[in-house]
Amino acid sequence: MTEQPTDETASQVTGNSTNQQLVDGLVKLLTIEKRAADIHFGEPQKGGIGRVFGGQVLAQALQAAQASVPDTKTAHSLHAYFLRGGREGIPIEYRIQRDFDGRSFANRRVVAAQENEDGTCSPILNLTASFQVPEQGLEHDDAIMPDVAPPDDLRSDMALRREMADRMGDKIGDAQRALMLRPRPIEMRTIDRLHWMNSEPKEPRARTWFRTAAPLPDNPALHRAIMTYASDYTLLGTSALPHGLSWMRGELVGASLDHTIWFHREARADEWLLYATDAPWSGGGRGFNRGRIFNRSGDLVASVAQEGMMRKRRSKTTGE
């Protein structure tokens, strides 16, 4: 059974969209269209502005890879490099290479590309995914889920965003405010203070509960894709915490460089999952971040790693 939202978000209406409409929109966004053999297209986000969210490209690329593999094999890992920032409003093409098909494992390469203004096409992401026929094997799990407050005891991040936007007043422009308060299909509840909540240096650790804001279909491949989508939230920001700086306040310039996920267990993305992240190193204009995703029973569901570009924004007046 899918855990049904019972809190303030269950009947929340944001703008002209209910939570179910937001989640249905996310499912549609991650439902790619086959155009030819091993060529799929992902539609752009409705109303998207600026650069495409990296989690969207990751999830659509995984969906393309999953579409080329029999249902008897499931994704157990993906490794991706972000090459260029994708542009909103333009469909993304996903071309698949079937590198290996064995009895137990299979491997796929996916190149995501977008059309340029001059009609040429440029790759924006390379992804490799590995698949396996599920089997019984030697098992151990020494990952300990952090002892944190349950999601029912926490306020939603969106409520915190609204309060922050009110406090900042005229310090943020209309476009930044709209982006900050844009309705999201992923509900998040943070235990710690994320980079946008905090201006004081703190240890590079963050822990956030997340789930879709409404129920999802019973489709394990879709749940993996949505976990992939959500895994790009909060991750790079963890490496900013020791420096007391934030992208939201315009203090940093950054972009994801690569992203890796290992799927350990099946899990539902419409039930609460804990995302525990840490950043053991930053330097050279980059930050390295790790993440562990647990279900409410304390089982390790997935492991994540990402390195991203992270630079202090130069002042226009001082050049610093």
C-alpha cells in the first residue's frame, strides 16, 4: 500500500495546481517518447525557465536506458557526466547504445543532446547504466540510518521558503522569488539547515526527508527514475555548508559535473525516504558530495556521489 499524505500537503492547492496534478506532471515529464529504434525524446518542463534541472536529465536518461532492457533486468547503478547546461523549452534527445547483454547483466550508454539555435546538436550529458536479473546472494548492511526526527514532526521546506521570501522582501527580485516559491512535486522536510537557510559555517552534513506530494503508479522503474530526479536536490549544496555561502543568495556559482547512483533495494518514491548527505572535501573550484537514501525502516535503499563546480561569485565592484 502507498502511504497516503495525511498532513497539510494532502489537500494543498498551489496556484492552480493540486499536489496530484504536480505529481502527474512529473510522471509525464519523465515519460519519454520513442521516436526511432533506441532514440527517445524527453519533453521540456512546463513553464521551465533558464537551465534544465540536472535531476530531470538524469531521470529521463535512465528512463531511456530502462526502456531498452527487458523487464527481467532492473537498474542497479548509473554513472553520468554533465557536459553542458541544458536549456528549458527545448526537447532533449536520448540516443542509446546497447553495449552489453548477458544472462545476468546488461549495460547501456545514453547520450542526451539538444538542438542549438543554428540547427546543430550538442551533447549535454553522457550516462552509463548497468542492469541485473534480481537474485539471492550474500548479504550484509552496516549502514546506520541517522537518528533524526520523523517527517510528521517537521515543517515542509516550502513553508520555510515562504517565510524566508517574506523576510528577504525587496532583497530578492521577482524572478528569484518565483523560482524559490515554485510549486514542487517533491515534498521535502529538512532536519538540518540547508545552505539557503544558513549563513554561518557549519559541518558539511544535511538530512532531509522527501517523497512525491501525491501517490504514484505501481511502476518500479518510474520510482527509480523519481529517486534519481530527487537525488540531485540538496546534494551539491552540502559542500557549501562549511563556507556559509549559498547560491540562493547569489554568493556562489556552481554546476553539477558528474553523478553516480547505486540502487540497493526497491523503494517507493511516494513514501518518506531519508536523504543523508555529507561533503568530505572541497577545493580547486569543486565540491565532492555523498548521499545515502534510507526508507523509514532504516534500510539503505541507494547510495549517491556527486562532484560539482563551486566558485565564490566575483563582486562586480571589487572583482573579488
